[in-house]
Amino acid sequence: MSFIDSTKTTADRGIRRRTVLKGAMLAALAPSAAFAASGSAKITGLEVVRVRPRGSSQSGVPYVEIVTDEGAKGYGGPLYNEQARSMQQLVAPLQKLLVGQNPEPQELDFLSIWNDLYPGKPLTTYAEGRDPLTGETVWNKRRKSRHTPTGNIITALSAVDNALWDIRGKLAGQPVYRMLGGKREKLRAYLSIVPGDDFRKVFAQAKSLYEDGHTAQKWFFRWGPPDGEAGFKKVVGLVEGLRTTLGDDARLMFDFLIGYRGRCDWDVDYAIRVAKAIAPFKPFWLEEPFSPEEIEAYRRLRGETDIPLATGEHAYGRWHLKPFLDEKLIRFVQADPEWCGGLSELLAICKLTSRYQGVQLIPHGHHVLAAAHVVASQLESLCPMVEHGIAWLPGRQRAQTRSISPVAGYLATPHEPGLGPDIDWERFERA
């Protein structure tokens, strides 16, 4: 999808939907296809379902479920709480929009759904620094929470987009990356790790993981300006100790940790001081030291350090990221298909990113399934790695038929039809 596709009208999109070439999908059907895709499947329902272990009294974890008349069901999730609340409010209009439609054409995507639900509210306004729903200026404003109210809606629609891709793969009897022309059956993965306070244990853990083949590691800074000089020394000590322990060949990245004191408490002067102090230890990147819209802070930091900067996990679509790319503020785009607009929008962000020399896209790892399929469908020079958070991804995969994780630094691309391991209904039930 080109960068200007958002200007297409609803009528244009309707023509494209009717003229999409379904033959290529049908010709590629695997003999073991779980569903007899006729090319005329119809969506019959969309809802938020809660999934819990069988026999438990838990409230359950929410997913988006889309059902078709051919038996294929697509899932997006698990959803975080605000995302699920936004999704509940969207169920009725989405049912009206999607029920009766064929889910197979790829033009039925996040962008077309957004434009149908919010006509006259184009996402292109993000490139101008305005929220598309409220019209408010967002540049150089610090977020009060991880996601904005508009962002919660976008993340909800991301789950819908991912569920549609899950259905397409199941109807075609193929993993999604194969449908996209991808051939990469294993992907390099980096581990994301939150350090404890005992650096001896931290460095021992890092070394153990490194010796197991996990040579790319990202560690989080848990300290900032409120921690004073002692916190600053911990930041620098973490970087220095990891480099000393692992040696020059380790790929080390560092990220500000969101969570303990709100959205972000780094200021520009502090970030510049940290960047200069850790530069001798050659970090591969410094990730999201500021709130996603604080573009002036990124400009100032970019002018004071040669450490590559990474951001984008909290960006909502390609237009939110384009100013950072145009100004060459970042070297790594970290858009997340669970949040940015789904797998469809991440593919569009890949296409956009490819136009900027020396910039790579490595998706943020809120989950791993959709991200892995996108990375596997792209050139390794553009999308070299996936992220695996050792603290959170096992839990996000709890309800799957199997959990996937990297071995010796590499992740096997999911091979099941659709996005990968489905919900295990033998172990789990609807709450």
C-alpha cells in the first residue's frame, strides 16, 4: 500500500475490494488446509471473548474473535484493559460494517476500517502533529499514560486487523508470511530484560544467556532524574558492566522502562548526559527516552549523540512516524502490529521505512505472532530481528496451543495456518 493510499475514497476502496485477485491465494492452498476456502467466505460475527483455563473462576483474558460462515475463526489479542474497553464500544459499529463481507481481500484492512468508521478524520493529521479524532496538537506534549484515548481505539482496531489476517491464513491453509511471499523460516531475535538491583546477578544472567546463543540483548534503565546521582551511576554502571561482561561482540541495546513512575520522567539534559556517558560502550541503540510526541527532545538528543535512536512502539500508523524519518532522527523504527494499526499497517510502515537509507524496522514485541510474520515477509536488510520479552511474552502466549520463544538467538517462524498457534480450547474455555 502506498503512502498516499489514505486519500482514496470509500468508492475507490470498494472497487479495489471487488477487483482483488483471489486466484493467487487459492492457487497456493496447502493440501492440509483446515478450511475449504471458496473465495466467497463471509463474516458472520465479531465479538470480544474472554478466555480462561477450563474449570477456573477467573474473569478471563479478552480477545477479538471474528467468525466466518466457512468455520474459520480469527483471533486478535490478548487485549490489554483499555484496549478491550475501546473494543467493546466498537463491537456494534464493526458488526454493522464487517458482517456479510468477505474477509479474504487484503484491502479490508485497518486503514479502510478506520476511514469507514471515522470519515473526515484522516490519520494523515498525525504527520501534522494533530490527533485525528480530537484535532488537538500533540507535538511536544508528554503523554499522561502509555496510550492516548485515540490510541486505545487504534490499538483495538489493530486487533481486528490481525484477526482478519488470522482468518485469511486459515482459509488459505498457510502461515501468513507465506501468503505475503516470505521465505524466512527462522528469525534472529533479541531478548528484552528488566534488571534487578543486584548487578552481580544481572551480569551473571546476561553471560548465561549470551553463552546460550542470545548475543543480542536489550536491558531497561529503571532509574531516571528522580533517582539523583545514585540513579545516574546505576544507569552507567549497568551499561559498562554488561559490555565488560559480554565483550565487544555482544549487541547491546538500552530502553527507558515505562511503568514505575508514569509515562516518562527523562528530560533532555538528563538523556544527553546519559548518552555521552555510555557512548564509549557502543550501545546498538538508545530506545524511547522521551514520550512519543516529544519531537523537539529527539531533535536535541540527536544533535548531541552518535548513538542510534529507536522509537515507534507507541506510534499510531505510518504518518505518526514519518516526521521522525524525514528529519533523520531515528535509525530504528519499532512499530508494533498490536498497536500501530495491525499487521496491515506494519506492512505499510515497512514500505515507508524502506525509502530511508540506513533505517531498519524491528517491531516492538508486545506480542510476537503478527510481528514475526511481517519480519519473515521482508528482506533481512530491512527487518533483521524480532523482539522477545522474557518477562511478559510467556504470559501473553499462555492460552495458545504452544508458546514460541527463541533458541540460541533465533525464533522459528510460526508454521500454523494463520498467525500461528491458535487458542487451545482443550485447556481453555470461554469465561
